[in-house]
Amino acid sequence: MSASRHQLTPEEVEATAGALLEVEDLKTVFHSEVGTVHAVDGVSFDVRPGEVLAVVGESGCGKSVTALSIMGLIPAPAGEIVSGRINFRGSNLLHLHPEERRALRGDRIAMVFQDPLTALNPVHRVGAQIAELIQVHRDVNRKDAWKRAVELLKLVGIPGAEERARQYPHHFSGGMRQRVMIAMAIALDPDLLIADEPTTALDVTVQAQILRVLLDVQDRFGMAIMLITHDLGVVAGVADRVVVMYAGQKIEEADVHTLYGNPKHPYTWGLLGSTTRVDRPRLEQLTQIPGAPPSLLAPPPACRFAPRCAYVQPLCRTEYPELRPATGPAHLAACHFAQLDGWEPGLPAKELASRQEEAV
């Protein structure tokens, strides 16, 4: 399942000038009675103007916490950003006064949350919620704000928008509530839209419709999108670049063509192997990644994927794999063997060990 769009080629991706958002060595933790959870541990990436960056990984890998860190929505005192920088248009968001951060949120950076039913206020009409957002950030009267809210509902494909604007969130289906959330997110024409699992719990047909709405509003407004998902099947037809996260860390990054055509981290292989793809024979069996992610209370000291990796070597358990260029400078992978010739799924562990010795 995917929503078609004109995706940038690898050359166009590399040529994209400047970064709209730069996240550098971000570390976000949660303090609990049993210890400190290192939810996001040294993550760095950027989002460029007009592109779709997908952040992919299993539940609990830190992708949603990364988004909440950017939005300034980490709940204190349990949650805390302990280090790093989040630069938006050259300004470090972590240095802004709370009022400045609040003014930026919803205006220049907007977010579509995973569960629209809890994100929307159940006792207010959906049109009023959108109109209120517009009035908070713009000098417009109630009538004009309401008119704009109805226009936005029409824009995201809600039929009978004038009537539906007067209804409450529980009157809408899951897909329609997500459209309302998208309308609210684009109400102020943001530069960056963060979509956190926007198709979760929706059937395949509705998923495609929601992705199509996101791409349509991007084409109309020219915003960048940071798409958070656990489903690489969603990413294929939507994203320009992909960041793969595992156990709170970034373990691979590449343009979407490279990631699907020549992935270099065994975890990415596992994600692709468990995803239905149009280029996979119909009867080919899907694979699964054995085991479970490590506890982020006390993550492994070296490669965090080593306990689940079919290609693990002694080096993987003793030395931390730094992100390094794999197939090129724009393709990074945190694996000791990403640069070895022939490093691909199916390579026997003994053969890997032999090639690693030759490379050394």
C-alpha cells in the first residue's frame, strides 16, 4: 500500500539546499522508580524544505519521543531533554522561552497525532477547534476564522464540510477524524508538518486516502513533512529520505531508492523482509526479526541489535558501531560491516567473519 507521488531522485535529494530542521545529538530520558529510560540516545538528522523524511522503527524505538522533543511536548519532570540541539530555521528551540515555543507550535511547526480521538477535544465542535487555533495565532474575527475552518475541512476531503464543522469528534470515523487533524495542522500554513503514525488503526484503503491527503496538502502549501511510521510499506511511495531507528538510536539513513535497493543494516533487512512489497513474489514467505528490543533502562554497551542479529560477530558485542558512510556519503549505517563488499542478506556468518578479517 502506498500513495504515489513524484519522489526526488538520489541526486535531487543530495542537491536540496539547506536544512529547515536540524536535530543534533538529541538525548531525551524519562525518570522512573526503577531507573532512567534512555528513550532517545544521541539521534541526529535534518529535514529539508519541501521534502518528506520518514522516521521508521518498531514501537518503543524513540521515534515518537523524538517528535515530541521537537514540539516541546515532553512531560516534565518525568521526561527531560538532557542534551543536544534542535535548530529550526537557525534557532535552537531548546533555548526559546516557553511562550516563544508555544507561539511556534501549531504555527510554523504543526503535528498530526497518532490518535485523533484523544487529540481532539470531545466537547467542542471540530470547526470551533480549528477556528480557535486560527484566532490564537492570527488577527482575525470569529466569523472569518470559522469560514477558514470550513474551507480547510473541504480541502482535506470531508464532504458536507459546512454541516460537519458543527459536529463533534465522536460523530466522525477514524479516517475522517484524521482528516480533521490534518486540517487543523495546516490551518496556519506551517513550514514543517510532523505526522506521527497518521495511518495507525485504519484499514488499508483509508490509509492510502490519508497519505494522499498529506501529499496533496504538501503539494499545495510546499511544506516539509516528517512522517513517523513503523511500516516500511507506507514509506516506499511517499518519502524522499528515510531514517531508521532502533532502541533509541539512528542506525541507518539513506534516500528511499537506496534504502530499498541496497540497505546495509541487518535491522533494516529485517524490516524490509517483514513488509509486503510489489517486487516480492506473491508466495514468498515474510520473515520476522527474532527476539525483542533491549531494555532502554540498561541498553547493551555495544551494538544494540547484536542480541537479535543473525550475523553477529564478537566485535559486535564489544565495540560500539559508529554511523559511517555505506554506499556513499549520504547513506549512513551503524554497522561494523556496512562497508564490506557483498554485505547483503543471506551472507553466511562464517563468510562474514572471513571477509572482516581480510578487510582488517
